[in-house]
Amino acid sequence: MLVLDVCSSSGLEDWSPDLQKAKVYEKILLDLILGELPPGARLDEQSLAARYDAGLAGVRDALGRLALEGLVIRRARSGTTVAPLDLVDLRQGYEARALIEPHCAGLAARHASKADIAAIKAVFDDAEAAAKARDLPALVAMDQRFHAAVARASGNLALARILIPLQHKAARFWVFSFGGATEAELMADIEQHREVADVIASGDVEASRAAMMRVLSVTPEAVQRPPVEA
């Protein structure tokens, strides 16, 4: 079973990854990202509980968190639906990530522990096999774990809380855009992420920022970067 492993990086102390609601949240999240629960689909709590072999309370808590992230829409009397793929929302989220995520990579280069570095580097260990098999679910899970691990390694919990939901939204579009990607294109994307891990491990703050910007396809001129604090 794929595990996104983002709950432990979310900064929400009552969302331990061992809790049932956290497990249900990650299962629903992955299906939202992959389009298994398509935009506009109505989400019935009873059906979701049966689908994920979970209790209703865990499903409700998971949907509540996903609503806060803007991935589902909950309305009184009309129920819960999957949020549409909104291009304006995507652009605004991308602009926010372009400012925050390179900064987090720079902070990670300065503050990451050996355990943080090991976690970041280990994410793409099985990536060649996933790319060869065009296993998008596995690649999505790796991508989400990677960016969550970098956010956590930054040591700035406030930034991680902002960044991780933005990454979840962006992943829905990543799946759409990479649906026809070749093995070579998938591997090129993986190698860009590995470069980020390597430069964070080296402790080079500026190189870490630049490497993350390449992952995001952001030019230096497009980002007004906040200084990294000691």
C-alpha cells in the first residue's frame, strides 16, 4: 500500500500518522491527487468508510482536514464534493510555492540533521523501477514524501504548515501534465529532485535554493527571496 507519509510532517500534533483518521486522510488524499476521486464527484461518507475500511468518525475528520486544504468542498445540506481543478488557484499556489519552497530548501541546507538528510535522500530509492513501469501512484507518493521531508528539514514549522497543502494541490496538476510523459522525462524529473537532496546534504544554502527553483521551473528573476536566518 502506498503511503504519502505527510501527516508526520504537517505540524498538526493531533494527526499522528498512526491514528486511523490520518491513515484515512492519506488514502483519500492520494485518490484525489490521482483523479480516482475526480473533480466534482460527490463524496458520501458511508461509501468512503466502506471503500477505505474505516470508521465514519475517521472519514469525517479526514474530509474536514481536506476541506481546510481546499481539496474538497463541504456545504450544509448538499454534502461534500471534490474541488475542481482551478487554474487561478493553481497559479496563485504556484506563486506562493515559488517564494516559500526554495527558501525552505535553503533553511534545510543550514539546519537539517543527519536523519533529515537520510530521509530526503531515501525517498527516490526505487524511482527507476517506478519510472520504467510508469507507476504514477508510486511516483506521486515519492514526490509528496520528498517535498514534505524538505519542508520538515527546514526547521520552520510555520512554513511547513503552509507549504505542504500547496504541494498537495499542485500534485493534482502534476499527475495530469505527466500522464503522457516518457520514461526519460520522468527520470529527468527524479534526477532534479535528487540534485536538491545532494546540495542540501552539502550544506550549500544558495545552491539548495537554486536546485529547488529548477524543480519548480522558476527563474531567479521571478522570485524575490527572503534571507535565510541564522
